[in-house]
Amino acid sequence: AGGIERHGYDVIVIGAGGSGLRAAIAAHESGAKVAVVCKSLLGKAHTVMAEGGCAAAMGNLYPDDNWQVHFRDTMRGGKMLNNWRMAQLHAQEAPERVMELEDWGALFDRTDDGLISQRDFGGHRYARLAHIGDRTGLEIIRTLQQRLVALGIDVFMECTVTDLFKSGDQISGAFAYWRETGRFVVFEAPSVVLATGGIGKSFKVTSNSWEYTGDGHALALRAGATLINMEFVQFHPTGMVWPPSVKGLLVTESVRGDGGILRNSEGKRFMFDYIPDFFKKETADTEEEADRWYEDKKNNRRPPELLPRDEVARAINSEIKAGRGSPHGGIFLDIASRRSPEFIKRRLPSMYHQFKELADVDITAEPMEIGPTCHYVMGGVEVDPETEVSVVAGLYAVGECSGGMHGSNRLGGNSLSDLIVFGKRAGDAAAAHAGGLGSSRPGVSDEEVAAAQRSALAPFEVQGGENPYTIQQDLQQTMNDLVGIIRVAAELESALGEIQKLKERAAHMTVEGHRQYNPGWHLSIDLRNMLLVSECIAKAALARQESRGGHTRDDFPGPDPEWGGKNLVLRLDSTGTGVDLSEQPLPVMPDELKKFFEEE
Ligand code: FAD
């Protein structure tokens, strides 16, 4: 293993989205020597695509808003399966983290009296999303990146991590390759923060881009950490359905927050037919009340278009299945007939351009066609709420690749806030862990480096096998068809059978060419992760015999109180290529927090 590029740090952060950057800044400010490693260019993480905003109970528009209400909304949105302590810390600390972004130069939209403006989103009782037009994520990343650069934190970009190193039961570093040259890099570090984002690329229709292959989830499993909540995948109700080249691309929830409504092919505003009992008390039951709400939120209840995402996605799915869909197999999202062209262009500039340029649709004049798209994974690495450390010493996880915070369903706007709240906590803790080790740091052995290298190069050794693209396509189709929005036991079982076959095919895939910029090789490495994570999702979805949040079982409709007290935990099995599943009781919420739910 001689001759490989080597670097030593206190803390390595894998991923340059909002959570990774926030963690890196915190670790640096705690005195650690830090590097950020990211698979694509700096500034090209999913966080950039976040349009709607960042949830924080600042009370700028509604003085009645506070962390308790935000906590309650988050738990209700997650159908009480959230780690209560994470939901509490998140609600308490989000306002402070948003103000800090402002101190660092983020230019949030303003209220008339100069406070940070707050926008309405599904599942939030009060308007509480701090935003910058529909480009909130871009401004947050710009701000964090500027600070990262000003602090002089090292960045390794277009550098993909393929394995983690361990010494005994402690993390000791990471192994990566440069996309451009295919050459390997070894990072030695006693603290590693996973901030790799989502898993969407395992599904055919998704709002996620190419990087999101569940790498952090799989790296954690292979290092001995556990995953929870993996059966809960969020299908965003509104993705573009046409043209085919952009199928799945996100249409922000702000369209509905700002007045857009859903109609079927008969012109009916159908969401009133899909209000579940759980949300009846706080949802308008007439169009008149729903429409009044935009102007007078105190005296009216919210429109049903703003129910949590899982409810809206299922309703759209049912309308399409019942034959009341739009010409390209979606449903209509109409803001044109409800708001002036000036309003739409001012509030939703990116959406206006997205539809104009990609679909030749003018959203100020005609309705959009939309349908559900795989968007976000609630499941991820099981972590300690205070420090974000996994069950493996030195291994931390934050942002979308961590689990627990969002329970069975994430509310819109609660991801950007999650990133900055837990990013800071993980960075602080990772720096403290590294600092506390003194000179007794775990090392990386040559044997481990050689093994990581062999494993990365394995696809070059096979002759005449299948190429990774066909395996990826078959996996995406399987996940979409058999592990999608509506699930049943027989289909989940056959998905697991398919995944097993795909794993066997992947063991014999061939990569052509050399290590210099070779996307086929990169995919072959990603595919290992996608297959492992897909198995986790299908296995947990089969085991959970109830419907809750993002997980809907046609054969077990409705939530089951017994399942409401349990998490499903996944860990690598003894073969090292599959996963074992077990049940674990949820942490018990203290009485002083339980009281927020007592009236229910
Ligand atoms: P990401 O921002 O996803 O970044 C992951 C990083 O990890 C990237 O830098 C990537 O290159 C890197 N990486 C991955 N694998 C590897 C590897 N093996 N080696 C090295 N680097 C790796 N949330 C909200 O709260 N409000 C919104 O309005 C909103 N809108 C959204 C709109 C869209 C279109 C999408 C896709 C998501 C939206 N979300 C929104 C969700 C939110 O943006 C994401 O959940 C969040 O940004 C994830 O941040 P993260 O820090 O976890 O990771």
C-alpha cells in the first residue's frame, strides 16, 4: 500500500451539504484540524436544491409560536416515532442557528418590520420557515461555504469515500478515490462525521441527483453501526411528471403554501376527500374556509393541500389510480387561476423558470402536471441525540443520513434546520473526541489499506460480466414497483428476492477501461451501497405490519399502537453482505413533554 496519498486530521467530514459544512465549522472552531471530503463539486450538494425554507419557531409573524409548538408539530408529523430528544433539541436550537447564519451573512427575506420573514408549510401550525425566495438552500450553502473558506478548512472535492477504517472498535480513518484520476487517498482521523445525504437514486422516479446512493448509510453499516427508521421513505407529492427527461424533478411545496391547489382531470379540488381523522380538527373542510386561511390564519383552518406530505402523496396516488389523472399520468397543480402572474414570478422565480425551460409550461397561465417522487429518507444511522455519535466510537452521522429526528415522516423545512442544529452538535463532539484521545490515537494499518484497495478495484478483475448500468436500472425499477408508496407483503418479499439476485449479478459485474475518470467504475462502487441500503428498506418495510407516516401497507392499513412503540434496527449480518433486523423499544418521553399531546 506504499505510494498512496495520505493525510492526517483530527476530524474528517464526509459530505459538503449543510450538515457537513456546519459540522466542519463547529469542529474547526473547537480547535480541531478538519477536512471536508465530497463526492461532487463543493456547492453541489442537495442542500443547494432546498427551495422552501428552514423551519425555526422564531415567532416573527405569530408570537404564539415557540419551540413547544414546533416540537409538537414535528412529533405529530412523524406520527410520534421520532426520537423525542432530537425533536426537542431541534425545535429549541433552530432559531439560534438561523440567527447565526444571518450573522455570517445570509440574507433572509424580511417582514415589513424588518424581521426574518416566515413562510407556511405543510404540518407546521404557524408560518415558520425562514426563507430566501425559493432559493433558501443556495443561500445557506453560500453562507456556510464562505465561512468554511474564510476559516481555511481543507476541502477534498470530487473525492469519493468507499470504506472506513477501524482499529479495534474505534474509527481510525477513511479510504477514498479521486474521480478524475482514479487514484486512492487515505485519511487518518480518530473522528469521522458522515454527512452524505440520501438514498433516492435507488428509486426510478426521484428528486435526488446522481450522488445520492446511500453511501453514508452503507459505510456506517459496514463499520458496525446500526440504522433505524429505514422503512420510512418520503415520497414528495409534487414532482414533475413530464417531459420524461425530468420526471421526478421537485416542484416545491411553497407552490401550495403560497396558494396553489390540486385538481383532478374532472377539475375537482379533491384533497377535501382525503382528510384523515388525525388532522380533522386543524384542517378546513370547505373551500371557502381554506381560501380565507391565506389571509386570516388565526380564524380559519389550513387547506387540506397542506396536510403532511405522506397524506398528500397517497391522495394523489389514489386519484391517478382511479383514472382521474392528467394526460401525462400526474395530477394538476394550479396556481395560475389563483394568484397574479406578478405574485407567482416574485414568490416562485425558480419554479417559473423550471417549467418554462423544461416543459414549456407557463405556470402563471396554466396548471402544472405533477405526481409523487422519491424525495427523502427518514431512516439513517442511529445516533445519540446530544452528540450524534453512532454505536461506533469516533463515528458520527448528521443530516439526511442520520435517523431518529423525523420519525416516520419529515415535515417540510425541518431538514435545513436539522442540518444546522445537529451539524453543530456533531462537529463539537467530534472535535472533543479527537482532542480527548491525546497521543493514543488509533492507526490505519497497511493491510486495511490494501483490503480497501482490492475491494474498490474488484470490478476490474471480472471478465465478460454484466455492466453496472443494467443492474442499477433493474434495482431502480424493483424499488419503484415493489417498495414504493403503497406496499404489500407479497411484493416486498419478491423485492427482497430480486435484490438478492441483483446482488449475485453485481458480484460478477465487469467494468471496462481504466481508472481515469470512469463513471462505470464509480457506479459499480455506488451500486454495492445502493443494494445494501435497498435491502434495509425492503426488509424493514416487510417487518413493519402497520401503516404510519411514509410507510403505507395495503395489507395493514392504519397505525398499530404496539408498532408505535418500536424501532426496527438494522445491522450488517455475519456474511458481511446482508443485514439482520431486530426490534427495539423507543426511548420514553418524559411527562413534561407528554403533556403537549394529552388532549389527543
Ligand atoms: P446533502 O446536502 O445531500 O449533501 C451530501 C454530501 O455528501 C454531498 O456533498 C455529496 O457529494 C457528499 N457525498 C455523498 N456520498 C459521498 C461519498 N461516498 N464520499 C464523499 N462525499 C459523499 N429540505 C428542507 O428543509 N426545506 C426545503 O425546502 C427542501 N427542499 C428540497 C428540494 C429538493 C429538490 C431536494 C432534493 C431536497 C430538499 N430538501 C429540503 C431536503 C434537504 O435539502 C436535504 O435533506 C438536505 O439538504 C440534506 O443535507 P445533508 O447535509 O444531509 O446532505
